[in-house]
Amino acid sequence: MGTIFESFLGSAACDTHFSASGFVGAMLKFEAALAQAQAQRGEISQDAALAITRVCEQALEQGWIDAQEIAKASSTSGSVAIPMVAGLKDILAQRHPSAAPFAHRGATSQDVIDTALVLGIKEVVQLVMQDVRLCVASLRSHATAHLDTPVLARTLMQPASVTSVGMKCAQWLLPLERSLASLDQIAPNAWVLQLAGAVGTRAQLGPQADQIVALMAKQLGLGIASGWHTQRDHLGRLAAELALVSAALAKIGGDVLLMSQFEIGEVAEPHEPGRGTSSAMPHKQNPVASIAAQAAHLQVAGIMSTLSLAMVHPLERAAGQWQAELVAWPRLLAAVHASSSAMAGMLPGLVIKRERMAENIAALANQVDDQTARDWFDPQLAQVAGHEAAKMLAMGNT
Amino acid sequence: MGTIFESFLGSAACDTHFSASGFVGAMLKFEAALAQAQAQRGEISQDAALAITRVCEQALEQGWIDAQEIAKASSTSGSVAIPMVAGLKDILAQRHPSAAPFAHRGATSQDVIDTALVLGIKEVVQLVMQDVRLCVASLRSHATAHLDTPVLARTLMQPASVTSVGMKCAQWLLPLERSLASLDQIAPNAWVLQLAGAVGTRAQLGPQADQIVALMAKQLGLGIASGWHTQRDHLGRLAAELALVSAALAKIGGDVLLMSQFEIGEVAEPHEPGRGTSSAMPHKQNPVASIAAQAAHLQVAGIMSTLSLAMVHPLERAAGQWQAELVAWPRLLAAVHASSSAMAGMLPGLVIKRERMAENIAALANQVDDQTARDWFDPQLAQVAGHEAAKMLAMGNT
Amino acid sequence: MGTIFESFLGSAACDTHFSASGFVGAMLKFEAALAQAQAQRGEISQDAALAITRVCEQALEQGWIDAQEIAKASSTSGSVAIPMVAGLKDILAQRHPSAAPFAHRGATSQDVIDTALVLGIKEVVQLVMQDVRLCVASLRSHATAHLDTPVLARTLMQPASVTSVGMKCAQWLLPLERSLASLDQIAPNAWVLQLAGAVGTRAQLGPQADQIVALMAKQLGLGIASGWHTQRDHLGRLAAELALVSAALAKIGGDVLLMSQFEIGEVAEPHEPGRGTSSAMPHKQNPVASIAAQAAHLQVAGIMSTLSLAMVHPLERAAGQWQAELVAWPRLLAAVHASSSAMAGMLPGLVIKRERMAENIAALANQVDDQTARDWFDPQLAQVAGHEAAKMLAMGNT
Amino acid sequence: MGTIFESFLGSAACDTHFSASGFVGAMLKFEAALAQAQAQRGEISQDAALAITRVCEQALEQGWIDAQEIAKASSTSGSVAIPMVAGLKDILAQRHPSAAPFAHRGATSQDVIDTALVLGIKEVVQLVMQDVRLCVASLRSHATAHLDTPVLARTLMQPASVTSVGMKCAQWLLPLERSLASLDQIAPNAWVLQLAGAVGTRAQLGPQADQIVALMAKQLGLGIASGWHTQRDHLGRLAAELALVSAALAKIGGDVLLMSQFEIGEVAEPHEPGRGTSSAMPHKQNPVASIAAQAAHLQVAGIMSTLSLAMVHPLERAAGQWQAELVAWPRLLAAVHASSSAMAGMLPGLVIKRERMAENIAALANQVDDQTARDWFDPQLAQVAGHEAAKMLAMGNT
């Protein structure tokens, strides 16, 4: 579960997939799939594959492999796969000695780890996408309900003119819709098997490497790719798109924070028991989802810097960069998922205060000269905004 | 031209488009296109449009507008568009007084600046793409010529086995090919006109806003979009792809640095007069293109962090974030273009030292036991690598 | 323990202090110290203080408070202190009802959390400093033993001339010594109590606030300060110094990686069972400590970007920035501690290969003309380097 | 002058010192000081030193050296010092042939460039410190004038209780005062001569290296240090402190932005002709100084990430990292100086609206129950805050 602060800015799904037991479990799935594929192509015996599969399936449950011990051992070996493979071979040597030499055959640490990484990424990204779809749906619903509800538009933090709630919602949701479309397209390129052997040439995998890759990929629910040990662009592109999701959510959260200030009071996060109370001040109601989206994006921005550099893998395997990437990915996923789930939980209940919006416009119009009031603070301007927003929403993510 | 260091890590094209005169020129093109489109739709008179266009075309050349003065004035107004528009109206008031009220009609500062920004980005990104195509072509050529030339594969900075030069080239070039394909697809989404009026609703543009947008976009060679003042995802996606290009080039440059170490000596940057000499040591030959790619990517990583946060624009226009984005974009472009042009200049002449590669393999095989030598350091392993690389190259960017 | 990768790039001490139970424990220490100080100054009764102290001391052990539940509850309350205070008051209400109203009196969430944060930071930074002292000591020892041992100096990754191992060690260790001196000076400024009340004015703490602060600070082993809810510079300065430590260690690790390449072979990480082996290649010996230092610093660089922004706390308490800071700090500490402990474990046993260094110089001298060989690659140059290094080492961190 | 956006977010002083001509001028000062010091110690003749000095002093003015050409040449040589030294020797060869061999004697590119870098840094940092002193003075003055003026304290963007303007000012200024004290102490450690010769051993500088260093340092107004080619911590510490200054200014600017929102209206940036007007909306008054501080800090955060990594210089001279550091430093200085000068220009005239502050408190007190109003929104609470602020201000930066 990480540090205590990762409860506020974390993801239970991330914890599951990237905990010692979750990740060792995913690595064992890789080893089982590899053995099965090799048996299917006649590279190893069916008996060996069966033995390996059984051990992989039961190792954690039966306590044959202690995931925490593997995690600890990684600090001297420099890799979580090395103690896992050693552990697997030890158990096989005890229980199915003839199968032991056939485990992890032709594969390398990075094959196992990258594949397990991708399996975890896929699970969490799908949850993020689900959240984002919820956000989009509730924003579209707010937009329809308030298409031409007048509200102050503020530029450089100062009231500038009148827009509509529908237009605000359109500006909020269109980037999310585009990110969904982009994720649909690019994420599968990253959700691919890694199987390239010791130095990325597949030399230890034999002439049937392509067939083994195809079988394993199918078994694991991943796509097929040639070896990509040092080609991190698909992962980098996915990370960048997740950062765009985080930015779009932070924009919404930031606007909610500003618009729900007491003196402005145009929106509010939904009131729920225990949500956003204060330890000292009974009158406080804090916008916690919006705060989470801000805090998440501050992490994401730093992680993008780390990942940009960590994706440069020297020679045939990186000495530091890859390891940094592995640490950074679950943090990226946790931040983005924390943000998406907080916002997906909040946006459907977002309170939109039409009267307060109208009062704020009127208060401002009172303070400027008549001409300015007519030109810039006429609530009728919301009709134009609503009309434009309707067009934007109809075009959708194009 | 920026600081003296931006000659090594900069881009003349960037200097041209984002200098005071280049950028003011682009803003004036926006104003001319706006006036022409509005005249074509009968919103303003043809005479006014003609007068505005003439002034916009001649203002810099004739010295009516001093780009440096506009740059300076931006520090009090907080925007380069405000003094530009003021200057334009002043000249019109002097030379074509009846046209003056019709300049910049319905538009806002951000419309002008975002459009001029996009125009500059488009120019520089096209140059980067041209460089990347050159890099890809020369790497494909090296890959073909050395498809199965044996060379040590090194993981975690230690020799691990034998691969082939063709495989190294394939690993280098495939991410660049994918980035080219991605840029072809996503860059046009960012190369779009910005015209949304004071608060992004197009309220000041009248009922023919869509037609005006279409005419202007065509005139300026940009795509059509609804207003995107606070929707920065298309720009963010483009920035991220440029960062992937930079990372891919840094990977190549980093490998060239490592492989051209004296004791390894497997490749060398091309020898050219003045290239990489030393002020103190006559025997030195420094790999300057590779160094530029490293230095560029270190900038890019930091800029990605800035841009990730700066793309979160509060309310209807950002108070700080947008301005930070404007500063960061030319720096991103300059770094990526510096890297791409250095690498495009170097890669065609990259010296590949086949004999030295063979010697290094032999030297290593001599140091390990016979079994290890046969299993891991047999030059024949390069054949398998070459075969795999050929498949990877044939599949291309898929 | 966080994700599985945080075993390689983590810190058990960090896990201890920033886990749910570790951090709740530290928060309870704050509450106990507050009650005791308030009783000592007559603000609350001794009985109440005794009851509060007993509950705080036993709450976790007795299972009255479930730290995991508090962590979970923080995701709706937006703060780990709020459910902790609620839990504490509930237990008191059950066990010592008359004391319940006197717990957390005058304090606010941020007081508790910032103080507990600082307590954890102090523990981990002291461990880092201990590691760094070990690094410095072993580098000084290597420097003495090899003060004028000749070794190639390489600039821009190419051999440039001859220096000495002593000089290399001096360049490595001096920044670490300066960081130790700087930490001695600045860290105590960050290790201070936070007690400022709801909005940082100490209004709820009564006229004896200064005395209560002094008593609490003494009890908790922290320094005294006025409220610093939004003044994050002492923490920022400490973070920056830790980043310098990380950079200095990454420099050493990076040089070790380069110098221990097979073809160069001038140094090696110590050989120990299980250290740096490969899952596929029996001949491999990977420099895991140096890799850890690289991977750590890549995290640190991104975290510095997050912390730079997260230290800007709007108004009287940040809505997102503070929460981001809380997430980022344990990650910074874990990375720096992972790096320092890896390097402190490795450097004493660093293998320095004097003969190989001499061979590399000779091999190079053979390849250049006689004049260059005499001017630049005479092993005698190491004497000058050693002499200069001795002066540098004698001056120490000044 | 860099890109047009660097007028808003730049520094004329930075332009001066880091432009091609400014930086070449500083490098020529280094060469003159080196020759003079060497002559004074009898290492070269007084005639040679005189000839070198004259050429260095007049080269730019007389057009003997074209700084722009040197900048351009650096893109092939990879260093701005190499073409400068070549140019200097060419002119000497023409005008004082006997002196030519004695220019740049014993020095290396990095000596010249690092020294010129430090000379520029020193100039700009001194200007920043001057600005910060102005900010502190005007904030202290506002604090005194409004020590216990009641104003709402807002936590998590929601009103929480009452504080005082004096307390707000204290929170704003104390970090700046501490940064000034820190800069006084640490900046001189970075403002030191670099003179270490080709590989940092001073081998080419002869037995009087220390004396030459002392003479040169005095001449150039810099401190004395042993060679620090790869020891970047003093620069890194200075960069980090500048980032703290930027953060402290961004905090103030951010609060001003929030408090000067129309609906809150408690402060305003001073009204001056041309300041913060809008191209479209005559009623707008934009807080440009505060915006500049935000935009600057967003740059700074990314640059800190770049600098953290770029300060890790492999072996005896970095291949990419150093070059990245050179590009990043002027950008850091420009951002921080832009922020400090904007804020120093704004803060003395900051409009503090006491009545509006009182109205906001009253409006809130009206909305909560009587008990809450008495406990949390009694304007008398400002007295306690003012008293506490007075103590904080009296203790100053301790």
C-alpha cells in the first residue's frame, strides 16, 4: 500500500498489481505461458510444461515462493526476475526435477519484467478509461442541462464577459474525449508481449520464436510485437496520454476549486458524510476530489520528466534508466487513477448554482458603465456560448 | 538568437519564427487574414480589409511597427498581442483612419498569439520531420549494409552476447519511424487556427464565425477547429511526440558515445574539418552530434515537466500557465531541432568499424570458458540477429 | 513496502516511518506531547493529559486505532489527521470521557501532519548522512592508497590525458563532504515543530503558545519555530541538498559503470554472492550499486520538479500542493537513501585495478605520435594530479 | 534577446551577459587575466601579456572577433571557447606574432567557459538579490502599516477564520529574508574562478598554479577554488536557492491573484498606464506582475529537473550534461530575474483594501451560526495574528 499518503493519492488497483505478490504473480503467469507455448510447439515436453504451469499457479498460494523475499532479494540482484526465476527453479528441482531445466527457457529477466509491467499497466489504464468515460458522461449531462445557463467567464483571474455553463463543460470534456479516442488507438501498441531473449535478438528462442510469441501473447491477452527491450516509445506515448488525462482532470478540478470559493460560490463538490470536513473548523467543506486532481497532476509533471529521461536505454539494456522506469510507472498510474476515480466520483454530483451565477453577473454589471455592461455582461451572451458549445459537443472528439 | 549557448543547442529556424520580428510578422498575417475573411463575408468593407492587409504586409519592412518595441512593451501589458494591435491601429489611424476600427475585430489577444505560435511550430516541426526522415534513411542504409555484422551486445554496460549492427540500427530507427507516423497523424490536429474571441465563445465574431474561421484557416495554411483557448491537449500531444523523437535520438547518440570510446572504438562520428576538436588537446576528436543529442534531451525532459503543468489553464484564460507555455514551446522546438539536425548531419557518415567489432568479440571470448564462448560469443549469433532485424525492418512502423 | 520495485529503489527506514502505522504512530506522539505540554502549562488538567498520553501510546498496539483504516479514510477526508483525531477522540470518549474534549486542543491537521513528516524526515536523513560519511571515509581511504596511481582522464568520453586515482576520488568525495557540512547546518532548520493552529496564527493556542511549543519541541526532539504552514523553504532547502547528495552519488556510480566496462576494466564493484548476477548469462557481473544510484537520481530529478511547484502553498493552506508535497517527500527520501546505502555498501570494497589502468595508458600512448604521448600520456602526470589532489583533500570541504 | 516571449519572461541583464558578445567579452577577460597573472609570476613575458590583454580588450570593439561567428562555429566545435581561442590566436598571429603561443596557456575550454558563466551568474544574481531586498522592504512596510488589519484566512481555498494582513505579509517575506541570508552565504562559493587545465589536474599550469589562480581570481572579482570541472554542487546549491526565491515570489503572486479576484477584491496590483490592459475588454485590469511570477516559476520547476541531472558530469568532462547546464543556467537566471523585477516593481504599490476585507469577513459571519461566527470570524482574531506576526518579524530570518 506504500506510504500513508498514497491512500489519498493512490490506487488500490495499482497496489494489487504492483505489490510484491501481485507482480510476482504476473511474472509467474509469464513463465507458465512461456512453458505452455514452448510445449505446444514441441520445444519442451508437455509434462515439463504441465509441471511448470502447476508450480507457477500454486507457488504463491502454497507459500512455495515468498513474494516479499523476492522483493528483498532484488536489492542485491538488481532485478526482481532473478530471484523469482531462481525460486521457481528451486521448487521445480524439489517437486518436478526433470522439468526444472525447462523453466524460463530462452527468456531473460527483462522479458518477464516488461511483460508483467505491461499486464499491470493494462489493468489500471482500463480502470482509468472507465473513470474518464464516467466523467465525460456526467459532464455531457451537465452541459445539456445547463447549455445556456449564464455564468461569468474569467480571464487572467478577472471577470471578462459572460459565457455559459454548457460551454464550460464542453471545454472541460472535449480533451477527455480526445484522450479516450487516443488511448483506444495507442494503448494496445503498448500492451504487447516482451519476449526477446538475453540481448534482444531472440537467439535463445529457436526458429519457432514467432509462433511462441503468438501463443504466449494470446494466452496473456497481449498483442504481438518484435522485441522492444530498448524501444520504449510505445510506453512513452501511453505515459504522455495519461499525463494529458491528468492535465484535463486537473483543469476541471482547478476550475471547481476557483468557482467554489465562498465569495464566488457558483459550484460545489457534492456534500456527503465525512467528505472534506476539517479537524478544527466545523464550518469547513473542502473540495477533496478537486484537491486530489491537483496533487496528482503535480506528481505527474515530475514523473514525466523522469520518464522522458528514463526511456533512453543505452545499448542492449539500460543500467539505471530501465530500473527508474519501473519505479516510475506505478507512481504514474497511481496518480492518474487517484485523480480519475476522485473526479468520476465527484462530477456526477457536482452542484451547479444557477442563481449565484446570475447574481455574480449582476453584481459585476452594476460596477461597470452601462456600455460595458451591455457589451460584456449581458446574460444573453450565454445563448451564443450555448449555441457554440452545442456545435462543439456535436462534433465530439474530431 | 538567444544566449550564446543556443547556437550549439538551438535552431536558426526557431530563431526566425520566434524572434520579435518573426513572431510579430506572424501576428500581422493573422490580422490580415482576419480582415480579408471578414470582408469576404461582408462583415467589414473590402476597402477596410485592403487597407489593413497592406499595413500588415508592410508594417515591419517599412518600420511602421518596431518588433523590438512590441517585445519590450509586452512586459508591462503582459501580452505581445496588445502592443501589436495598438501599433496596428495607430498606423491605420494615421494612414487609413476609416479602416482602423475594423482591425482585430472580434478577436482577442490569445487568438492572435496562439495562431502565430502554431504557425511557428508547424514550420519547425516540418524541419524536424525532414531531419528524422534523413536519420531513418541513413540508418536503414547502414542496417542493410551491416545486417549481420557481428558486434557485442552489452546489457547493464557489460558484454552479454553477440548481436548484429543491423539489429542495433533496427532498434535505433523503429521508434523514429513510429514517431514520424504519429506526427503525420497528430500534428495537423495542433496546426489549427485559434479564433474564439474574448472568452472563447465567438460572441464577438457574429453569426458567420464558422465561415470566417474556414476562410482564415485556408489562407494561413492551418486546419479548422472550434475555439481551444483552454484546451491544450493537441499541443500537449505534439510536444510529447517531439519528446519521444528527442529520446530516440538521444538513445542513438548515447550509444554512439559509448561505442566510440577509445577502448571500444566500434563506431565513430564522421571526421570533418573543425568538427569536435579540442582547444588544448590536438589528439582529441569529440563526438559533437551525439553530445548535442544528449544535451538537448536533458532540456526536453525538464520542459516536459513545465509543459505538463503549464497546459492546465484555469477558467477562460490562464494567468501564468499560458505565458509559461509560450516561453517553453520555442525552447522545446529549438532543442529537438538542434538534436535532429545534428543527428541528420552525422548519421549518414557514421563510421562503422567491422574489424574492431570482431576484435572485441574475440577478446572477450578469450576471457571466458569455452562453453560460455560458444554459447554467448560466437560471431555466428549475428546471423540470427540479422534475420530478426530484417523482419523488424520489413514490418516497419507497425 | 510500496511497489515491488521499491525494494531495489527504496528504504526500509522510509517504509517504517511513512507506512500507515509508522506515520499514525508519529501523529499520536504529537498529540501526546501536545497534551503534556498543555498540562504542564496548566491549560488542561494533568488527568486529561495522562489519559490522552496513555491512549496515544497504546492505541496502535492495542488495536484501538487501525492505521490502515485511517489511511483509507483519508481518501474521503483529504487528510490523514482528520480520521486519526476522530479515532483518538472516540477512544477517549469510551475510556476517559472527561479527557476527550482536551485532545488535539488548539491544533490543526497540518500541525500534526507536518510535525510527523518532519520526524520521519529527520530519521531517514540521519541514516543518509551516516551512509554518506561511510562513502567519504572509504573514498578518502582509496585516495590515500592510490594518490598518484596513474589512470586515463577522459573528457567528452574520449581519453584526454593522465590523471590519478587520488584525483578521481577527490573529485568524487568533495561534493559529498560539502553536502554533509551543509546538511549539518540547514537540516536542523527543517527539523522543527509545526504548531500554528487552524490558520497559522496560533489563535486557538492561548497566550502560552510559545511555552507550549518549547515544551513539545523538546519532548519530540525537534527545534522551535514560529508557525510555517505555508513557508516551505526550510524543507525545500533540505530537499535540494538531498538532491545534491543524490547527484554526487550518481556521478560516482556513473563513473564506476563507465570504468568497469569490460574493455576498460579499471574498477569493479566488489564480488559478493548473488550480487549482480544474470538470469540468463552466467558470465555476467552487474554493477548493481552504481545502477541503483543512477535509477535513484532519475527519480530525484523529477521529484525536484514536483517539489519546486508543490512548495508554493496558496493562501493559508494549499489545496493540492501540500498534499503533493506529502506524497513526494517519502519518495525523495527513499530514492536518496536507496542510493546512499547502495553506495556505502559498495565503495569500501571497490576494486581498483592499477595494472589495467597502466595498460590502458600504454595502449593509448602507442596509438598517438611521440610528442602527444609525452605531453599527454606520460604516467608521470599522475604525480602532479596526486599532488593537487592531496591539496584538495587537505582543504576538505572549504 | 531570445524569443519574443522572453521579453515578458526575461531579463535584460541576462541578455547582456549571455548574448554572444557579452559572453565572448567575458571569455576574453578570462584570457587577459590569465596572461597578466602568468606574466606577474614570470611564466610568460610582460610583452606577451600586454599584447594579449590589448587584443582581448579591443577584439570585439574593433571587430577583430565577431561574436556571432563564434557562436555559429560552436555548433560544429561543440564549444564556444574553441573558436574564441582560435580567433584570439589568429589576431595575435597577425598583430603580435610572438605573443600568440602564450595565449590560453595551460587552460582548457571548460576553464574559460565556466569562469565566464560564473561572471554572468554573479551579475544577475546580485540584481535578483537587490530586487528581493526591495520586495522584503515593501512587505515589511505593508506589514507594519496593517499589522492587525483583519482579513479572511482561507485554507484549501475556503474561508477558515480571521488572520491579519501583517501575518500574511510575514508569511510572504520570511522565506525571502532567509533566501537572502542563504545567498549571502552560499553564492560566493559558486562565484569562484575555474582554472584546472585540460583534465582538471592543473598539470599544464606549472608549479605556480596556486599563485596564478589567486592573481586571476582577484583581477576578475571571483573567489579562489581548486579545480571543479566535474564538481557542480556549488552551482547546484545556488540554483536551488534561486528556485526557492522563485517559489517564494510565486507564492506572493499567487495569493495576489486570488485576493484580487473581482468577487474578493482585497488587494490589487497598482494601477499604472498600460499595465495589464486588454486588447478586447476595456474594463479589464490584469495583475501582470503576479502572472509573471507564476509563469517564471513554472519554467524554474522544469529547469530544476534538467539541472539536477545535468550536474552529474561523467569522468573528467561531461559529454552533454555540461552543455545542457550551460543552456539551462541563463534560462534559470532570466526566469528568476523576471519574477523578482516584476514583483519588486509591483509590491511597493500593492493596494490593500481594508474595507473590502472587513466586508468579506462580515458577509461570511452572516452565513454561519452565531457560535461559529464568534469563534472563527471575529475580527478581533486579527489582534492575535498581528501579535504573532510581530514576533515573527522581530526574529527575522532566524
